[in-house]
Amino acid sequence: QCILSTLSYFIMIRIKVWTAPFLFLVATLQSEVCYSFVAVQKPVSVYYHHHGIHPAIITTSLFGWVQAADGEWEWEEDDPNFVEPTTSTATIDTSSTATPQLPSGKLKPKQSLGQNFLKDPNTVAKIIRAFHQDATRDGKPLETIIELGPGAGALTDRLMENYGSDILQCIEIDPRSVEILNERYPDLVVYHQDVLQVNYPEMAKQQGHPLIVIGNLPYYITSQILFALADASHFGAVQSATVTMQWEVAQRMVAPTKCKDYGILSVVFQTYAEVKNHFKIPPTVFYPQPKVDSALLGLHFLGPTTLRKRLAG
């Protein structure tokens, strides 16, 4: 609501669109955001609906996904060579380690959750390096890191090595992942919760300081997560976020004015934060591989005081 109100104000005052600004905003957001995120990795049931196929009659695999006995769609392949990772208490380590592997038979990626797990150790190391730069740019000590959707724990392993369970907490909706992480790191706090239902201002209040967010986000809910974080910045609840997303969407978020990629996403997030597109991530580093390139984006939220000054002109 805060973001919609801010955008309505911005549109009316800055762009001089006086006729139904809210409806204009909603229509533009639908065309700008929904096209970018939802169309990339929609659930198989949506695919069926648009192609006149009833899910109940499908018994074979579809694009590499197979239907389990409970009706859930899982990636048909598995990783039979899983080796339980070891942890250490080193200083900030951004070098690559052994390739992250999935627990055989325990964590096949689910299509309904948009799961594409990181597999490449070099990419994981680059993400950790960029995250540390984003999180420490103010020179303040790191107090609470929130990882959204840790999945198989590729990022979690490195975050635990570098920061430990006193600083790191995770939010995960998949009970399989929660079980695996609890077994691997008994001292790590893992909230079994939907990231879209998290009250970030309340969480920051409980922690006593702004949150620092990191996550390999599912494409189809990335927009909702980012708007929730931006909304929380009105209350000073989120300091920074370093997250993966679709490459084209990241390009729109960092686009300068007077270029074809500049739009609502550019206006919103360049108003609320300092945004940096760190680097492109190829599909080959994920398991299973998505159909598009990804990006690692860093957002440093301005906070309520600076945001009010910016909106006041």
C-alpha cells in the first residue's frame, strides 16, 4: 500500500498524470511486472489451462518434470553423488569449494515452488562476494542476515562458514529443505514459512535492527518479494537485499531515463533504493536449468528519512 501510494503521488506530481492515476499504475504494473515474472516459469497447471489440457489426464513427463503420486510435479533427474558438506569457522571466504549437490532422493526440485538450485561453486562464491560488499558498504557490523528460500543450502553453507548461526537466519516454505538444514545445522534458525507472508517490519523490530537479505529467488514471485522489501523500507526494516532474478527484469530496474528499458520498475526501485546489477548468471549453473539468463541484483534501501526527502523533491 505504501508503494502504491508513493507511486500514485509520484505519477500525479512528477509526471502530471491527473486522470485516474491509481488505475494507470495498476494497469502498467500488470503489463510491466506480470509479463516479466509470471510468464517465465508458470506452474504446469497454468500451462495446461492455456492449452486446454486437464492436469488429471497427464501421466507422462512434461519438459523434464514428472508428476509424483501426490500430484506434485518434481524434476525427473536426481543427484546420486550427494556428499554431505563439512563446515568451518573461517573468516570471510569467497573462494569456490566443492560443487553443491542435492541429497539423493530427498530434495528433487518442485515445479510448484519454482525451485532452481544453484550448482556451480564459482557462482556461489561470486554471489557471496557481492553480498558482502552490499551488506558492509555502510561500514556497520552485520547483525542479522535473512536468507530467503535456501533450498538445498548452496548459499547457506557458505553463509554459515562466513557468518555463523548467531547472525544468519533462514525462511523456507519447503519442509524437506527445513528438515535437511535442521539436520545439517542444528543451531541455525530456519523459519518454516512462506516468504510472501513474512512481516519484515515486525521481524526487524524483534531483532532490534534492520535486516540484511540474500536469496536465490523463484522467478514467478520475485516481484512480490521485492515490493514487500521496498514497502518494509518505509519503516527502516530492510537495509539491503542481494538477490537473483531474471536478467531482463534486472536490466529494467537499473535502466537510466530516456532508454527503452526505463519504466515502472525503474521508477519504483530507483526511488526506494540504490540499485546495482552485479553480473549475469547463465542457466547452466542452476539445477534444473531455467530457460532464461539470470542476474544478481543488489539493492541498498534508503530508509524512511532519506526516502521522505526524496519524495518531497
